[in-house]
Amino acid sequence: MVCSGNTYVLKYKWFVDCLSQIVYIDMKKIYNRGDILNNVCNVTAVILAAGEGKRMYSKLPKVLHKLCGLSMVEHVINSAKEIGCEEPIVVVGHGADKVKAAVSGVRFVLQEVQQGTGHAVMQAEEYINDGDILVLYGDTPLVSSAKLMEMYEFHKQGGYGVTVLTADYEDPTGYGRILRNKEGLIESIVEDKDTDQETKVIKEINSGMYFFNGPQLKKALKKLTNDNAQKEYYLTDCLHIIRAEGYGIAAFKTDDPAEIMGVNNKLQLAEAADIMRKRIVRKHMLAGVTVIDPGNTYIDKTVKIARDVTIYPGCILEGNTIIDEDCIIGPASRIRDGILDKGVSVQNSVIIESKVGEGTTVGPFAYLRPGNVIGKHAKIGDFVEMKNSNFGDNSKASHLTYIGDGDVGSNVNLGCGVVFVNYDGKKKNRTTVEDDCFVGCNVNLVAPVTVKKGSYLAAGTTITKDVPEDSLAIGRAKQENKEGWVKKLK
């Protein structure tokens, strides 16, 4: 491979260029994140995300706090989309502009003044149609598409006016209790403050997540009042209105209480992240990935990993990272938005927005900054830093080298201490080293410069002009020995 001096790997453009390479990965063998087939028809999701989140003690809106690579509200949006809810409706309020800037693929409605959950759903009234309405919350990131699919099937088969997602809590304090009738349907939901001794012992609680019959919800919202101490419109009142119309109100109980866990502070955010990480790692392991220490491995939900990959403790895999078969990710490595082809070995290194070819070794202690495309069976050794560069097949940079804005061909050896001097004080320039070149230790390549195919650069040389093909370039002071000089000095 000869890398042209006109080849530029611009920051962020690399990912577009690399997408075409993904075809080499057998996607059937890469773990599927559990996406549900889009077989739910005519369901609209309304996600309530207008709350301030005072207990987060943060300038960031509560629903934008992240776990496992995505904000809380994005996790909820994805769960809704995975069951076929196209363009969910997100009700925003506090920090609306920030939420709108951070989230895509949805429709927004504004709740200017927060007057309860019923009032929030009212803001989405124009989107409530003849289908079913799924109501979710932007601060409940652990609700899964699989559970929502089960709940929806239960809702449709029963022909209910409303289906409520519930769970048994050992300590239900603070939650509304579910009271069922003899048929097993919901008789009422009693708020914690209104419970008596008999209802206090009930452990089944209301999650606040619902499937509504759309027309019935629309009618109920028009009858909703704020005749209560808080002067708020409660969505739970819609259940009583719909029940009075003769429609059944059903409870769908999840066997995993974490599904309905709300996040109100940083401690709960960490607890939710821990639960989600365990889910993610478990699914990868069941799909054939070896994780040496699951409790000390951090994998974002968006990461894809093929079978027979081995991940050592302390690794952090983030963003849109894709790892193909037989890779080894050594201890304490971090990879963000990286693409690793088959058989890549990474040891104690950082890879950001870069593509690494089949059979290549990286590290230990290498730092691949954004924009690199590295070929097959190459070596990026210890304390090598690389950014915005192409690096060819079977080429080596074994240690202590900086490759910035470079195009390196195949079968090139870069010795210890080589520096691509890419910045002239005003702009970045590129360096090209063509195939089969040998670059000795402590060589400085002052860009823009091209080293033609098959050339040798002597150790300690500073290259400031192009080197012709099959040449030896030497650019250093001639050695002079002054015998007896030390004795004279003493």
C-alpha cells in the first residue's frame, strides 16, 4: 500500500470511511442487543421528562444524566422504539432547550408549568389517537423493551382500558398500592399517604407506566380536574374515570422490580448503572464473549462485540465501538467509538475513534487519538501516540513514537523515538512514508514531507525535504572525538 500525500483522514470523517469496512464483520455473530422486532402497530409513546430533578443537585436536567453511554431519557426512548413506537412524544419542561439539543428522533411538547402527570400528558393531546398510548418516564432507564412487549401483549389480549406496570416491593413506603378485585383487576390505587393499616401491608406498587386505550384516555383527560390539595392533575385519576366507563383496569406485574426503578439522585443513578452494566455484560457472555471479571468491566449499551472475544478486568468499552471475533482486550484498556477487526490484541491502551485492522497489536500503553485507520498485522507498541493517521499492513512502530497527521505505507519500520513534526506554529501538515521504508531511531520528520518507497533514514536524522525512492537520508552533525579533553578540563 502506498499512502498518497493528498490522503487526509480528517477528524470525525474517519468513521464514515470506516463504515464500509464493517461488511467484513459477520454481523450474525455479533451480539444482538436484544432489539425486539417492530411488530407493534399503532402505539404512541408519551415520555414524561419535564421534571426539574432538584435532588440531583446539578445544572444538567435530570433526564440527561448518563448511564452506560446514554442519557436516562435516551434509554427510555430506545425501549419504546424497539417495540415499534416511532417518534415518541417527549414532554419537556425544565431545561427544555438542553433536552431538545441532546435528543433526536422524537417529537417534543412543552409543559411550561408543571401541574402533575395528568397535566403533562394533556400537553400531548394532539398525538393521542385511535391506537394505544404508552406512558413512560424519562427517569426510569431500566424499563426494557422485552418487558414492554410482554405488557402490551397482555394489554391487547385482555382488551383492557388501561394496563398498569406493577411490581412487589419489600418496602413499598412512598408508593401507591395496588388494590385488586376478586377477578384480579385493579379496584383502585391508594396513594401512600392515604393508606390505612390494611392497605399499608400491600407490597404491589404502581410504577406509573401505562398502556392506555387512546380514545378512552382522550375522553378521561377532558374530565380530569385538579380538585386536590396540590392543585395538580393526576394521571391516576384517569384510571378511575375509565373504570367508571366500564373498562377493565389491569395490572401487569413484573418479576424484576428494577424495571420500574426511578432515579432521583446521583446515588440512585449509580445503582441503576450497576444494574444495567450487569445486564449488558451478562448478555454478551451468553452470546459467547469471555469476560474475566464481570464486576470490573464497563460496557456501554451501544457497544457490539462478536463471539470469542476476551475482555480482561478494568476495561471500559464506550459509544459505537465494534469488536470482531477473537480479539483480546487486555487489562485497563479504554476503547471509545473504535472498530477492531478480527484477532486484534489491545494491552493497557486507549483507542478513540479509530479503526484497527485484523491481527494488529496495540500497546501496552499506546494512545490512539481520533481519526486513525490502521492496517492488518501491524504493531503499535508501548508509549506510541497516533492521531489522524493512516498506518499500513505489516508496519511497526514498536515504542516511544509520535505519528500525527501521517500516511504510512505497508512494511514500514519506525524506530524508537521517531516524531512526525506536524505543526509549524500556524497549521497542521502531513507526512507520507511510502512502502518498505526503514526509519531509524530518533528521526524527526518535519511536515510537509514525503519519504519515497524503499528508503532508509539514518538514526538521529532530521528530515526537512522529500527523500527519493530507494535512498539513504542522513541529516545529522558529523561526530568528532576530542581525545584527552576531560583530563584537561579537570
